[in-house]
Amino acid sequence: MTKELEIEFKNMLTRKEYDQLLEHFGYTEADAKTQVNHYFDTADFALKSSKCALRIRKKHNGFECTLKTPAPKGNYEITDLLNERQAQEFIEGVSHEAPEVCEALQTLNVAPAQLKMIGKLTTHRIEFDFQSGLLVLDHSEYGETMDYELEFEVADAQIGEQQFTDFLQQRQIPLRPADKKIARFMKSAKPKH
């Protein structure tokens, strides 16, 4: 289990801007690594109403179960590593073998048994070191939606914000604030009555 503070700056991109940035940095869409995220909430969207989010992400070496909760600057991420069986059973609602995430859910008054998978989002990601952080180009697909996004993950919010703003100005990309992917996905998800 890990608990980390995530500080990132985000901007929505048009398809044209995304393609231009790929070309500028010498990448093609074929260089992207695909991540599949399964999102969970209760039937009444208790996590969403608390500005929290829960996902299981398949990564090259296994699965991560991550709960994001608000922090004064950014978000806290509580993550448990899962094997394939644990991830599949969590997705199916059979068991919830993510001890630190489940403990944190209890503090939000959410019992793991209340969780339902509400959908999945697929991201094609290219990331690399840039200035003081990690620059990320994402192409995401969820439901009927496809979008493009630029992220800049940093350790220092003040320096990172200035570098990100300068980069957008240099590339003549308009400022288009972006919600987190999970928030964009959740906006597209509707509660079931």
C-alpha cells in the first residue's frame, strides 16, 4: 500500500493539438501504452458526492486499486497492489482484497459490499520527463466519448504551475481546464434508480 500526494496540472486538447504535440516530441500513437481503468461507486454515488474516486487499473505488472480523496493541494491516493484474481473478484463484487483502500472507504462510511462497477475508461498514454516533472499525453475513451488531454505531474505546485502555463503559451494552446479523467467519466455516468 502507498499513500501519495498527487500534484498535477491538466489541460484539454483538441485532436489537432494532440497530434501536433506528438509530432513535436517525436512520438506516434503507436508509442502509447494502453491502460484500462474500472471505476466503482455505490448505487447512490456516495464517493462521487464526497469528491472521491475509486478505480482498478490494469498495468503491465499487475493491477492497482486506488482511492483518490481530496487534499488541500491535489489529491491523496491510497493504492493497494492486486493480483489478477483479486482484481477480477473486486470487479465482480465477490471479494475486496485491498486492505488499505477498504480501511479508507470505511472512514468515508462506505462498505466495500456496497460498491458496484460503474464502467471503464481506456487511456492511451505517452509520458516522459519534462522540465521539473512528468509530461503526459492522453487519449481517453469512455462510453460514447473520446478526449485528449495534457497533464504535467510535479512535486512542487508553484514551479509546476508556472512551467505548465509557460509551455501552453509557447505552444499557443488555449487554457482549457480539465477535470480529472475519473471526474469526466463520472459526469458521463448516471445514477441508477
